Amino acid sequence: MPIRLSSFLVLTGALLLSACANTDGIVSRSSMLDAHSVTTGDEVRAALADAQWPQDGWWSRWGDPQLDRLVSLAVAGNPEMGIAQARLDQADAIARIAGAAREPNVSASGRFSRRRFSAYANPRPPGGDTVWNNAVSLDLIYELDLWGKNRATLEGALDAVQAAAADAREAQLLLEASVVREYVDLSLQYELHDVASATLAREQRIVDIMERRARAGLASRLELSEARTPVAATRAQIKQFDRQIALARNQLAVLTGEGPGAGEQLARPRLRLDVPVALPVTLPAELVGHRPDIVAQRWRVEAAARGIKAAKADFYPNIDLIASAGLASAAFGGFFTFVNNNAIDHSFGAAISLPLFDGGQRKGRYGVAVAGYDQAVDTYNRTVLAAFQSVADQVISLRSLAEQQAEVETSLHSAQEAFGYAEKGYRIGMTDYLNVLATQTELLRAQQSLALARAARLDAWAQLMTALGGGIETGAAAVPQGGSAHAP
């Protein structure tokens, strides 16, 4: 009874002493943002309709098989996807390491030595005899983890694996968007090249007319020089668009994981888009589950909360069960003399590690964990707000660009008519070259504006699809619901 009482007093004292190490003054200051509380704005609310969330392969609505092939090649061959997978593998390996701490640690050891004692330096025995000093043992250590430190560390590592998996999906989403947007730029450069080529043809027609008028004595050398001046500039502009087309092809080839030379085989894009700006009615509530970057950050909040639990467990005693069994002997005879019942050696017990005073080290580690949690929560909140902003920005852009394109098309129609009248009038001598030059400049501006407006709409639609998650499977269903992540 006295032994049991003393053991109880020792254990009670240990618990009381460990309680002296507290975390007073270190508390979390951050809370997770509720997506329902985000004010989306009038533009987003006006766009809410019974529309579907983007599906994987959303760019196929543009009807360009070459683009479909490029995106598939990029996902399969771009090094960014390999980097993302390597990070996922690394997180998985770290989780396996964390899980090992919850299992018994078993090790085996052996020691074998042979010694002959000098007959002159020692009396017999052992003088003149040979002694084998052999031992083998099997040792076991198992941490009871009464306070859940190892469990929290493992769960945090598993949360990090989920975050890395979501990061890999985010990398795929961004890669797909990069290919699509670069393809849109390639299409734009072709359109601008067409505009410049058409402008060059018009300018050359004016030069031909001016040369005929000059030969007939109806135009001066100054007028002829003025007509020839823009031709060289337009040819230089065409060369510039040729360069931009080549650079865009190179970029697309590299995005697919191939060398720049592969881009030389790309044909001209054939994109078409005529879809209304409509958003799913479940947008505010479900956006966080459709965006892989938000899902990744949500898992990081979970992992940070586990880190707080693990850091708090350091304030309490650590108890290990230890056991050892083996054979040991130092005896005369052969090598296997130690293998017998009399050589058996075994032990069993417990080891208690009690934190008393460490100069504030454990409290500092706890503070680091709480600060890490706050950082994860604030980063999550920032990511959510940025996601809603991205959606709102692209909705506004698409509506504005649609209106701009309609105005530009009207302007282009007027510019085409004006240039036609000016060119015809100049041909028959009813107007001068300045009118031709002015209307041609307006026509060029309108054609370029239309090409830019079309490309901007395609780009904005691609960005909207990306902002809505791009149809990527995020694994959001596995995220703990109900705001389980919190600072203990």
C-alpha cells in the first residue's frame, strides 16, 4: 500500500507541476470568413441565373479542336504539373513519417567479442583461457500519447496532403487558363495581321490611283509621296504581327511541354463564342467549393489548428512504455554458450518526461502555432475575397465589352461606308487625298478596335470560367464542414 500511495502522489505531483506551464495570453485573433456574408454587388446579382457551373473542358465551347489538343498536351506534359505532383508526393511522405510516431518503435542489437587472457598476467582462471562476451537484445519503446500530440501531428500532416492535392488541381486550372488565353492572343495577332494586310491593300490602291493621276498631270509629287508614306509603315506593322504570331506559337509549344519548334505546326485559331453572361444561382454559397485555391487554403487552416493541439500537448508529461528482452553472457566455451535459459535478460517499465522549466520555449512554440493558424485563416479570407472579386471583375468586363463591341461594329460600318465614298470620289476627282487618308485612318482604327474587343471578350470569358473553378474536381466534399478548424 505505501508503494502504491507514493506512486500516486508522484503522478499527481507531475500533473500539478505540468499545469503550472500554461498558455495564458496566447489566443487566436482571427476567424474564418463566411462566404454567405460577402457582398457580391449588383452586377453579380444581375447575372445570377439558372446556369451551370463550368464543366471540365469548358473551352471546347469555342469549337476549336486544335485548342482542345493543346490543353490536353499541356496537362500531360507541362513541368508545372510534375512539380505539383512532386509536392503532393512530398506531403504524403511527411504524413507517413508523422504516422510512424504513433506506432511502437522496435529495434534489435547485438554485441559479440572474444578475448583470450594472458596466462602470465592473470592467474588461472581466466589466465590462459578464452572468454566469449556475447549479447543480443530486442528493445521496444511505445509513446502512450495521452494528450494527443502525435495524433494531432498526423492529422495535420494528412490535412497538408489534402492541401497539396488541391494545389495540384489549382496548378492544372491555371495551366489550362494560360493555354487558352495564349491561344486567344494568337488569334488576336492573326486578326490584327489581317487588318494590316487589308490596310496595305487599300493603301496600295491609293498609290496606284495617285501614280496614274501624277502621270496625267493631275497630282503633284508631294501628293504622290504622301500616298506612298504609310505603305512602308504598314508593311513594318505586318512584320511586327508576324513576329507576335511566332512568339505566341513558341509560348504555346512550351506550355504543352515541347520545344518552341513544335509551335511552327500550329494552324490559325478558329474561335467562336456567343454565350450570355450568366452565373449559377448558388454562386455565393458554393464558390468556395468550386475553387481549388480556396479548398487548399481551407485544408491549411485545418492543419494549422492541428498544430496548435500538438503544441499544447507539449505542456503535459510524456509517458513511454519501454521493454527489453535478450540473451547475454560472458563465459568460457564456444560462441553459442550464451544461448541458454540462464542467459535470458529482460525488463519492462515506463519512462515519464516532465516539463518543468524551459525558459519559455514551449510557450514560444505554442505562440508560433497560434500565429500560424491566424496567418492561415487570414490567407483563407483573402483568397475568398479575391475569388469573389475575380468573378465580379469578369462579369463587369464581359458586359462592358459586349456593349463596346456593339458600338465598335456600328463605328466600323460607318467607317467602311465613309472610306468607300472617299475612295470612289478620289478616283473620279471629286475629293482630295486628305479625305481618303482621314477615312482610311478611321477605318483602320475601327477594325483594330473590333479585333481587340473580340479578343478581350474571349479572354474575359476564359478568366470568368477560371474564376468559377473551371470545372476542376476540387475534393471539397472531404473538407470538414461546420467550421471545425478553430484555435483550441
